[in-house]
Amino acid sequence: MSGPQATAPECCGAILVGGASRRMGRPKALVEYAGRSFAARVADALRAVLPEVVAVGSGALPADLGAIARLDDAPGIAGPLGGILALLRQRPRSAWLVAACDLPLIQPAAVSWLLAQRSAKHLAVLPRLDPRHIEPLFAIYEPSVRPLLEALAARGEGSLQSLGGEPGVASPAPPAAIAPAWRNVNTEADLRGLSAQPSRRRKPS
């Protein structure tokens, strides 16, 4: 965050666990990779850098995640937007680094890179791995973005892709070394192909 650090809103972490996991056929938070559940791997990466991590949504949580604090999605708002708005409504003065539960290649270095992109000029930091799409589900949402998200909810817009064209929303490209952290896993075929490179953009759940 540019300017004195004391003036920057505290940034906490949140794991989104509200998805239906239709394509995987089982809760993605519970799927294991390299002996650890997806959700626990995400929590490990966030906890290595951030002061607090919570889970948002009604999805199942794995035993290896521990006694993490939970928050319900905002009522009547479908998709990840409901989870992000729940965070901003619950703690309106905090910034949130949110990560979907299906990012098994996430790493602390990617979390640290996201934090380094914060600026007093930014409403949010939504990375862009290709020219056409932003990555809203491993991203930072500042308190000041809330009116924009509330407007999306009021219009019934479930997709967050429109945020990519909004003034104040930064869309930097992650360095190649950490880009795999944004690779999500939606299907059993994706899971079998985790060792493949390069990373791919997020696909709809």
C-alpha cells in the first residue's frame, strides 16, 4: 500500500467454500493433492502471510483444516460475490485477500505478491493471466470496492469479470514463477493433470 503503512486497511484472508462443485462431483475443498486437502493447502498459504484467515460459505470443510472461523455468504446473493460481500459487510474497514478453495498450487509467494500490488489508488487487485479475463477468486478487495460490488448484487450480476474494466481496479500480470498459483481444479481430469504446465485461467464452476 503506497503511503504510510499505518493508514492502510488491515488485510485478512478468506477461503471461498460456497461453490456447488458440480463438475468435480464432490466438494472441492475436500479433494486431496499431495496428501493435503485443497482447502487446507489454501489456508496454509494464506496463514503464512496474513494475520487472520476465515472460511466463507456453507460448503464442507476438511478435518485437516482445523477449527477455522466461518462466515455465511450474504443472503440472496449467488456465487462468489455473496461471499465477498459477506466479508466486506461483516468487517467494513478491512481489506480481504480472497482465494477459492480449488487452488492446490497456491503458495505464500503468490500471496505476498498480491499484497505488494496494493495501493491507495486501488479498489481491488484482480490479476490478469490473459488479456481477456481477470482472476477475481485469488485477489484483493479493499473496503472502498464495496459500493461497486453492492451495485453488481443489486443488478443481479453474478459474474465478477465486469470489474476488470472499472476505474480503480488493478489487473497486474503475475510473474511466471508464481502464475501456477492461480490454476484452479474443476474436474477429475484437471486433478490428474496438475503436474502439467503452464497454468490456465479459471473456468466457471
